[in-house]
Amino acid sequence: MHCVRRAALRSAIAASRQLSQKATPASFAVQATTKPALPKQIQAVPARFFSLTARARNVEEPPTAETATAESTNAETEEANPLKQGLNQPSRAGRRGYVDPTPYAIFVHNITFEADDGHLTSAFSKYGEVVEARIARDSAGLPKGFGFVFFKDEESVHNAVENCDGTFWHGRQIHVKPRLKREPPPRKPRTSGPTETLYIGGIPQDATDSDLNHFFRGLKNVKEVRVAVDRTTGWPRGFAHVDFTDVDSAVAAKSQLDGSQLGGRPLTLDYAESGPRKTISKKD
């Protein structure tokens, strides 16, 4: 009797094992037929040409022609510094004597930060032969949102401005202006010795009021600080005059600021005539 029970129990256990072994590949087959979701491939978005329709609310006030000149260069000292004439791009660091490839250039404002020099070249080559295109970058290599495109001839400049100014490129309304020829910087007054007024050149065009206040805060016995600004944009033109209560204070300030920088740009220091009124009175 016990032998029969044991035989029946063994048969039941063997049957259950066979069923479990068959069920395992069946469940795996179901899982194998269900394909896992593959990650979406990131596709490079081709450079788009300009559109008159706004794709995004990313619009800035259009700059004037004076802004284009102010953005590109800063009025500094009488002696032109080749490094300061070009844009502050790390790729051209140490490349002394760099000059613009052609005089026929446009200023492009409100560029998307994802664009590079190649995108500018590709987009504007439709309107003429592009000699070079470059996006302005800060000392860290980050784009500033504007750039310049240099064409082979003046007609290409007119075509680009006429067809692209106020249009939308990659969701941002860009403003395209001809880059005006740089006017000679204001002459730095020559003096025979120290005066009560200090001339400071090389101030970055994008310096804010907070930057200037912080910079001039450490000077003592200051009567007045006169920062030259563009009448249209209100941005600094690249130089300032500081009037002190006495000559000794001006000498001390020059010694204190000698070799200093503002916004990563070296400053130029010299003495100037004390106040504009004295210069005007000499005409009488």
C-alpha cells in the first residue's frame, strides 16, 4: 500500500516539474516578442533660412546703425591696439595684428546661442560670397548673442540687410545692420605732467553701471566720474575721465589702477586736462 502511494507521489512530482519547465520558456517567449522601446535618436537640425513669421516670443529692440559700430569696437586711446580692435574670441587669443578681412560687413544682433560661425556662413552665403563670419564671445568662450559677417563686396551687404533685417532665424528675431566704418577714437589730451584728472581707456562696451560703480568705489578724493556713453544706446564708448580734488590723489589713483583690468580687458591710464571747461575757455 505504501509503495503505491509513494509511486503516485513521485508521478505527481515529476508531472509538476515537467509543467514548470514548459512554462518557463513560454513566458520568456512572450517577453522576447515584446520589443523594448528604443531611445529616440537626436537628429541635427539643419540651419534654416530666415522667416518673416515669429516662431517664438524672443524679440529684442532693434539696434541702430550706431549700435553696430559700438558693439564691434570701443573708442579707446589714440594708439590703436590690434587685439582690442577684434572681438574677444579665445580662438584668436595671441594672434596679434588681426584685422577685418574685408570692409564689407554686417552686424547681426539677437543670434541664438546655439549657433556658431559655420551657421552664420551657411545662412548668409545666400546673399553673397561670405569671406568670414564670426560670433562675438566672452573671455570664457560663451557667445554674446551677436556677430559679424564679412562679404566680398558691398552689394552683398545691401542684399543681406534688405532681406534679413527683422526676420526670424531659429525662433529669434534677428536685426541685421551694415557695420559702419570705425571712426577715429577721441584724442587723448596730452599733458606735460600729472593733473587732477585721470584718463581711463579700454572700458568694455558691455560694462554695466554696477561694474563701473564697483570699479571706481575704491578711489579716494574723487570729485566726478565722467563715463563717455553712446547717445543712442547709452552704453559706454570705452573711456572715462575721473576728476580728483588734488593732483596727489590723481597720482595715487593712477598708481593704484596701473595694470588693472575691467571685464577681462586691460585698462589704459594717463593724465588729462582737468575738466572740459578749461579746454573750452582756451578758445577765447
